Amino acid sequence: MTMPVDLDTDAARLRTVMAEDLAARGTLDDPAWRAAVQKVPRHRFVPGFYLPGEECGGQGLPRWQPVTAALDRGRWLAAAYSDATLITQFDGDEPDWENPAERYGGAPTSSSTLPSLVLRMWTDAEVREGHTVLEIGTGTGYSTALACERLGSGGVTSVEVDPHRLERAASALHGCGYTPTLAVADGLYGYWPGAPFDRIVAACSFRAVPPALVAQVRPGGKILLTLSGWLYGYARVLLTVTGDGTAEGRLLGGTVSFMSARAHAAPAFGNPAHWAAGLTGRPRVAQHGPERITAATEESFHLRFLVQSAVPDAQLATVGDVVHLADVVSGSAATLTPDGDGDGGGGWRVREGGPVRLWESVERVLDAYDAAGRPGPETFTLCVHDGGQHLRHPRLPCLSLPSP
């Protein structure tokens, strides 16, 4: 599609401004990636997206407003060249961007990731000229286009589980002159026809490292992905693959989260009150309150990842002042109730039931973490081998990730 001259001119100016801003913040210090940012027209990959509205809808649900060139050209173009994640799909439903409607609530299932994070992922994966890369999660195709601009289309393979998303991304990529290898495929299994790769970079998160990815990387190659869980704790890891089919690497710092691979998304667990109704016995004083893992801090973000390794099937919900943990696999549950003024300052009381003592398991991890001096993510190593996947630290007990 041929774009109006004034639109192309405005977009080029905004790309330059965005590149300068990213460079000033230290996100774009590689000249080759900077050239890619200044060349790739992001607006071609996001013809429509949602931005949060100022007010909530009925029942307190978040309000999402559609943004397209037809609705508000200036807002659409400015957002396309902002360092922001643009939501393009909710609940797996492909919007009709010719006649979009406001949404209330819903779970985002596809987006155009903020440019600074896209560049951070490619940079952290140590992608260089001459590499062949597999990108998991094509999404809108913008990240794919940046890789094509840097490496050439022949070195890039990108897979997407959603055929409608891939169709739109393919149209945008080809319209801009990029011809990477594209496929509808589940990222859990990589893409064997293009293997082996020098790098695999995932734009979604997994509960554990998929074994197929390790098998599809050349010895000495690297995998960059985000690990997550049903407590929504996240950690990024850069793994180096060895010749014997194992991989090892350190966790990377920084607060980064991606949508879960659809096969690894948390299942619905029902009404928290139903879980709480089955708990019997007297409550005990909690050794640690839930704020240790729910506070809006980088440490809590890190701790959620560590404790979910101890309770990998647990999910968390807060209703009023009561915090609920529910495990749909074992049928275990726990509730934490404030003991005092309701803000956690007076302590918490916990009741637990089922074969897994969920909060006791969390407390053991928190006790060990405190005793070890509260080590940051960069001090942990992930080892992937035939016997499992283990998170290691010299002063902490080994933590295991769930079976992939």
C-alpha cells in the first residue's frame, strides 16, 4: 500500500525523534540497531491498537479505546512512535479495525512490544551480522522487521501461533520489502525446518525452557527467553547451549514481563471464596506477609519468580483484604487475613489446607532468601539438562522449574 507523502514525512520525523530519545536513555547505543529503528516504519505494523481510557467502565472494568488513523490520525501516529506497548488483541479475538469498538476488561493476547524492550531483547541476545535467528512470537511483525533490517531477511525466521496475527504481520512485512521465513507454529516446539539457529529469542514467556529450543541451537549458540509462572513472577535468562544438549546461563536483571505462551497460561480456578470455605482448623500467625511478593518493587517482582518455583501450580487473588492462594493441580489452598489495622502492619494470619502447605512453602523460600542476604537475579544460574531445570545459587537451596 502506498502511503501519503505527508504521512511518510511525518513518520520519518517521528522515527528520528524516537531514535534520539532511545539513544539518550542508553537503550540505542549500537549504530546498526539505530539505523534499523530509523528505517523501519512502525506505523505500518500497527494499523489499529487499543489505549487505556481515562475512566473505567461498568463494574470497574478497564476501558480500552481503539486507535486508528481513521479515528484520530495524530493520536495514532504519535502512539505508534512512542516507547509504549500497543495492545492489538484481547482474548484471542481479532478486532475489526475497519469498524472498531471500545472494550471493557479482557486479557491482552497480542501486542506490539515497546521499542526499547524489543531492542533490549535483540541486544541482550548478542545478535550479530551473519547470525541466523528464530524469533518466537511474530506479533505485529515490527520486531521481525528490525531483525531483517539488521541481519537481512534470509537470516530471520519467525513463528506465531495465531494465524490471523501472522497473516497481518506477513502483509506488513512484505509491504515494507522484508521477506523472512514465517510460519504458523507453536513456539514451544521451535521450528525444526530452519534449525539449527545461532540465536533464539522469545517474545512470550514460558514456565520452563522448552527442550525443543535447546535442541535447535548450534553448540555455543544462545537462547534468550522470559520465564514466568502462575504467580506472575518473571525472570529473563540468557542460556548458552553446549555440544551435549544441555544449556546454562545467568538470570538477567531488570523488570520485564511478556504475555505467556498460550499453552503455558494459567488455568481458571473459580471463586476464591469456594476455596476458602474448605479450609478448617485454627489460623496461625504468618511468618511473612503477602506484601513480600505483591508489593510494586523490583525485589517483590524477583521474589514472585523464586517462590513460584516452590509452588508452581499456585495462583493468587485478593478479595477485599484477604489474599487467597489456590492450587488447581493438588487442590490445596491458603488464605491470609490481616491481623490488625488491615494494612499488613499488624501482621497476618494464615489458614492452609490440602496436600501442599502453600504458604509454608513460600515462607521457606523467603526465609532462605533473607538468610542468604537477599541476592539479586543476576546472582542466580539456570541449568538445563536431561534431569530437569534447576535454579542455583551458592547460598540457597536448589529450586526446580516445573516440567516443560
